[in-house]
Amino acid sequence: MLKNNNDFLQETCEIVSQLFNVVITIIDTDFIRVAGTGEYEAEVGKKVVNPNIFESVMEKNDTLIINRPGEDPVCAGCANKASCREKAAVYAPLHVKGEIRGAMALIAFTEEQKNSGLFAKDVFVNFTKKLSELISSKIEAAEYADQLMVNLNETLAILNSVHDGVIAMDDQGLIYRINQSATKKFGITENLIGADIAEVLPAQAIREIRRRKEYIDNEVTIRGEHGETNVLLTSKKIEHEGKDYGTVLIMKSISEASNIASKLLHESDYKVDFSDIVGESKAIQDVISFSYKIADSDSTVLIRGESGTGKELFARAIHNQSSRRNGPFVAINCGAIPETLLESELFGYEDGAFTGAKKGGKVGKCQLANGGTLFLDEVGDIPIFLQVKFLRMLQERTIERVGGNKNIPIDIRVIAATNRNLETMIENNEFRSDLYYRLNVIPIFIPPLRERSEDILIICRHFMEKYSALLRKNVYDMTPQAAKILTNYDWPGNIRELENTIECALNVEGQEILTSFSIPERVKRKGAAELAGAEAEVHVAEDMHVWERADSLKERRKKAEIDEVLRALDKYGWDTKGKKNAADSLGIGIATLYRILKAYQK
């Protein structure tokens, strides 16, 4: 737009006016006067009152010379033609990038000005062409600069919308761009623009970035105003026609990466809350109520209970109810990992810490849980030699990697769980008492299933609904005999054993009601032993009746199918064509019709 270049146009008009002793003015396509000298200087910024000549010039895209203003035919529509003071005027369109962007006029108000050589057509056309080129080049340069600024702002907006930290450095390793995430998360501020990248990255990482073609998600310790931070670093070279112009560095927080990975792998677990814990007994409701109260604390929790009582379910519910719910939930089973590997799994290790160590080292579970919750299942199985190091982590909230000598701060909440008697282990020197007291800040005891027998059938129906959907069945209820067996069994494996039992039973059950015949023998043998002989016989008879009733229903369905097929065949005929038409009328395939006929013939 011409009006965006007012200063330049006005300056150009004033120079031309002084050099050639004429009045000059320029208007845009909206007939706004964007520049002017002499009598028109005061009109700059205003709309032209009688723009008919300018309009004609732009429409025809041609130069117009008026030697007798007021008398020339082109002046016929002008309201000021009778009092026109102009002696001569020349109008011409103004082109920018091949498009008409406005028009300009050179006007003589005196005979002296009129006699200027500019008012000869050939001279003026050449003059306006050169002037148009000058103005056009200036406007194009200004518009190009504006577009560059727009592109830069777009790039900066994109850069600052990226969740990861981003640093751009030139081919000499000097920082020239830092996004907001790098500042907010890692303390890499704009004060470092112009500084060497060595102010942020360790020397080894810089060498690797320059040497390697690909540098993706490598763990690196960076320096910023927040101190040292471990990140996953990726670099991308800026190249054009084989020449290196610099490098872009992308930094991802290790704890955030861990959280994303955990959510992708265990998405359903992240939705667990206290409403997912099934049970209406006072015993379990008291535990849920207590857990809900302490969920938002950062204090360490020790969950006690027999195997299969749902300790991890409670741990996840506590995490998801806490202020750390958006952070990672990292679980590790201390009893499932060999003693020789447990230390490196928990605390990580440095590059070259031991034979077979991963190049670049490895982040431990404690560090992966940063900003979230670390769940230590079977904490009683932590070997005695490692308990000292774990105690220090709980006390100081720092860790030291295997093969390292640097303390790494961590921000985690610890929830531990065990089914072992830690007090007895302390007496036997198998568990440190100081670690026990550090863990046992908030104790939670989950009762075994046998101590809340009123919940057994509620939990059974919960799992029946779950596995009916998974196994594509519709088992919606159970017989009294089945209910009695399940209730009388003592469930040493607790909820885990109950769930497995229901899954097994639904795989076997062929009816819509769960019967005692589908319950695994080990459960049935113990559960039925509690029933008196006569009562057991009654319940077995009831279950037999369910089976017989189901068999009778099957027979009725089978007979109804045969009757429908026979009626259709009588209507359409028993030949091949008739059978096809009969099958179509019944909405079944021809193979199904033959199967029903085969059953009928038996």
C-alpha cells in the first residue's frame, strides 16, 4: 500500500517539486492523497474531492496531458472548471510490481511552471516511468522487509509454541535464538544470545554433535540459571547446498519424556481413581477414605497387605488424586529384578560404569519419576547393601548414579508396598530399622478378602461384567450354589485369585447364568466343603435344573428353525432354485439352510 510509504513519497515529491518548479501530488487507489507539495501539502491524508481525472487515468492506464485546464473535454465534469487556477497538468498511473497502485500529477499554477520541459509528453512519459520505477523499487523493498518481519514473527511464534526447549546456534557455535520453553524449563535465558554454546552444553556433547550426522535423544546434562538439568538432546543441522549454517538443538525434559511414555504404555492405569476400587464393606471403605485424605500430601506412604489385595491399585489411585497427577507414575517391582541389577535400575548408571553398560549411560527409575510418584512394590526385597543408598535418597532427595560421583536432585513422592512382615525382618537384621521408619510415615493396611466376605459377590459381579464383554458372552448372574461356593472359599490369593477364577469360569460357562459346574475344581472343592450334605444336594439340583432348562430352550429353538425352513421350502420348492429363494426369504445363507436340513434329517 502507498500509504505505508508516506514519508518516502512525500520526500520524493518535495525533491521533484524543488528541482523542476512544479507542484506534484500522489494518490492511492482509494483516492486518498498520500503525498503533495504546494497547495496540496495540507491535503495529504484526505480524500480527493474531485477524483474523476485520477479515476480515468487509472482505468485507462494511460498518461493524460491537460494544456488548457477548465476548457479541456476531460474537465467537463469538474465542479471547479470555471474557477480553475491550473495552467497545465499531467496525470499518470503509478505502477508497483506491474500493478496500478495509484496515480500522480504534476501541476503548473504559473506560466513559468507551464513552460517547464516536463509538460512535453515524451519528456513526461519518460520522467514518470523513471519516477515510478524509483517509487516501485522502494515500496517493493519495504514490502519485502515487512514480509521478512512477518515470516520472522511467524517463526518465533512457532518456536515459542514448541513445548520442548529450542536453541539455535550458528556454524561457529554462537547462540542466536532461544525459545520460551528453554528459558522457562531450563533457565537458558536471552542473556546467552551471542554466547558460545559451551556455556550450556558439556564439551563431549558439542564434539559429538559436530562429528555425528544424527544426534537423537541423547541424555545430556545442560547448564542454565536453574542449575544443571538432565535432558534428552536432539540436534538438527541447518544446511543449504552442502554448506553448514548452524544447528538447532531440541531439549526434552527426561521426566516429561518418561511421563509421556508411561501414559502411552499404561493409559488405562492413568485413569484409575478411588471409584475403581470395588467393595462396600466398612473395612475397605475405611481404607479408601483414609487414602483419599492423604493423597495430596508429599509424605511417603507404606502400603501393607497380602499378595493380590490391590496395593498397586491403591498407589495409582493416590497418585491420580494428588497434585502430582500430571507427572509420571513409575513402578518397579524390587523382588522381580536381580540384586546385581536393582541398583542401576533404581539410580541409573554413567557411561562405562561396568562391562556391557549402555553408551551414554542410563536414567534410573528414581530420576524418571521426577515430578511424579515412584512406586516401589515388594520393598521388603531390597537387598540390605542397597538399603543404605535408598535411605539417603529418601532423606536428601538426591541420587548418585552407578559409576558417578555427582549428586542429582530429584522431586518425587515415594509410595512403597510389601506383603512381608518388616518388623520381623528388622529383628532378623534383614531390613534396616531407619529405612523402615523413613518408609512408614503414612501406613495403609489393606484387609484380605476373607476379612471382608460381604464384598466377594460384589467383586465377582464386577469381574463377570468385565469378562463377559472381553469374551463376548452374556453371563449376567450366578446360581445360589455358585454364590455359596465363592463366598465360602477363603481366597488366599485375594482379589487376584478371584479375578482369575471368574475369568476361567466364564470361559467354560455356556449359559447366561454362572453355575457351580464352571467354577475351577480347587475352589469348588474347598468352598463346597462348608455346605451341609442336604443343602449341597439342593444347590446341585438347582444347577442341574438350570442346565436342563437351557437344554430344553436349545431344543425349542432348533425345532423352530426347522419349522421355518420347511414352511419356506414348501412355498418356494425343494429344487435348487427353490432352496435358494427360501434361504433369501429367511435372510440366511444357502449353507445355513443345508445345515438346518441336515440336522432335521438326523
